[in-house]
Amino acid sequence: MTSKLNGADTDPAELAALLDELEQRGWLSEQRLAEQHVARARGRYGAGRVLRDLSNKGVAAEILEQTAAVLKRSELEQARAVWRKRFGAPAADAKERARQWRFLHGRGFSAEVIRQVVGGEWGDE
């Protein structure tokens, strides 16, 4: 946040004090940022992509760990939903399976989850 607000005539000490005050009042929260980002990304992206985006935004490591735990619980269901929306049917051949794999990988899903979805391991379904 500091880098976006830092200008040529900005006093770094004043900016740091202002940001600290906003955090203390609850008006600026990395936890809330993470929750909102997860809500927007749900149904579109995997845990890897969401965590990478949050890390690029400068979110603290402890919040990333908490977010990762939440995302990992539902990653398989999310991957299945994304896969169904995009493809809807199992791959007919190795070329199509590779295409589906690349798509889900690009969306940030883990290799294990992709293997379960593209490989047809549907568990209780």
C-alpha cells in the first residue's frame, strides 16, 4: 500500500503513521483483503493462483497461510466446477487430456487436484 501512496512530496514517516492508524481503526485490513479476493476468485481460480495474487499484493505470510488452509479444503470441488463449466466431458484422447490439464494448471490448481479431475477420479459422484 505504501508504494501506491508514496509520492515525491510525501513524508514516509507521516505515511507510515497514517497507515498504522487506519489499521488500528480497522479501516485497513490484510485479512479482509484476503477474504474479499478469495470470494471473487472462488469458482474461477485455484489456490496457487489466489495465493500468488495475494503475495504480489504484499499480504503477510501468516495471512497467506490461513488463506491457503481455507482454499485447500475446497480446491477439488472448485476445480471440478471450473472443469465442468469449460469442458463438461472427460477427455477422449491424450491430446485433449493435456489441454484440460494445461487449462486447470493455468487457473492455479495443484497437480494432485488436476490429476483427480482430469483423470476421472470423482470419488462419491
